[in-house]
Amino acid sequence: MEIKSILKDFSKLAEARRNYTFRTKILFLFTSLVIAMVLFFTYSIVNNAMNKILVVNEGGEFVHFKAQQQDLLYESLLKSLCYYTSYYINSFDRLSIEENQARALFLVNRADANTIFAKYQADRAYGDAIELGVAYKTEFEGIQSVSVSGEEYYVVFTSILTIHSSSGTKQFRITSSGTAIRTTPRFPENVTGFFFKNYSQNYSTYQEQ
């Protein structure tokens, strides 16, 4: 009787272990299926997002564009980048020097921006603005050329710098060039989502036609 009882208990234990193993396998398969579905869903979202561009509007909200609109959108955003860059780097009066310099650093890498700021400092442009009320105002003229290499955009553009002083006005054409890359849009400092990783400019005399 004791042997039969032991064998019966052993059979119950073996059956319980088989049931436990079966339930464990079912749980493992179910968990694997859930993980696979989550990974597939995540991939679908990411893959779909790769075909869209994120831009912020004036309210700081993201605006979505489909991939087929990319070329026209990038052209518009690059023009905006060039417009804001030429303005904030080269426009100032006694009240806006520091503010415009700070805004420019969201558009152009610090080293190249500081090189331009140093030139204005050496030429006493900032001193004249503070002491004599001279005002520098720059207007974007247009993009001259764009070449694309992967995710980088080499842009050449021009703008017109007008210097207003008590003795009259002077004008110069600024020819700028730089390599623009994508970055995270930031309102209101950089609404275009582009940033010049390198930038330079030179000046020539300008006479309005």
C-alpha cells in the first residue's frame, strides 16, 4: 500500500510538473508574440516617421509634411535659414547687438559666428553703433547656388548691408557660403530645422541699380 501511495503521489507530481511546463511554454509563446507585435508596431511608426519632416509653426507646434513635398519644403527652409542668418549676424544697433548675436548662434556654429563678430568689433562697428548711433541693417537678396551631398547642403547666397549714420548711408553686398545640416527645430530661435555647421562671408561694394 505504501508503494502504491508513493507511486500515486509521484504520478501526481509528474503530472503537475508537466502542466507547469506546458503553462510556462504557453506563457513564453504569448510573451514572445506580444514582444514581436510591439517591435513590429514600433518599426512601422519609425519607418513612417522617416518619410516625414518635422517643422514648427509660429505657435511652436510641429507641422507634418509628406516625403514628396520634401524638395520644395527644404528649398523654402533653406531660404529662411539664409534670411535669418544674414540678418542676425549683420544687423544691429546700440540696443540689439547682444540679442542679435545670441540669435545668430542658433543658426551658425559658434566659432564661425565669433569670427564675424570679431571683425565688426575690430572695425569699430559695434563701437560706432553704441557711441554714435550707427545702425546696420541687412536684407536677404537670394540664394545663388545649392549643392547636396548626402544630408548636407552647401549654399551660396547674397544679402545687402546698409549702414545708416549721421553722414549718410553706405551699402555693401555680402556673399555668404556655408554647409547646412538638419537639426531639431526650436521656436522661436530656429524655426527652420537647419543649421550652418560652417559659415563664412565676404563683402563687396554695392550700388543700387
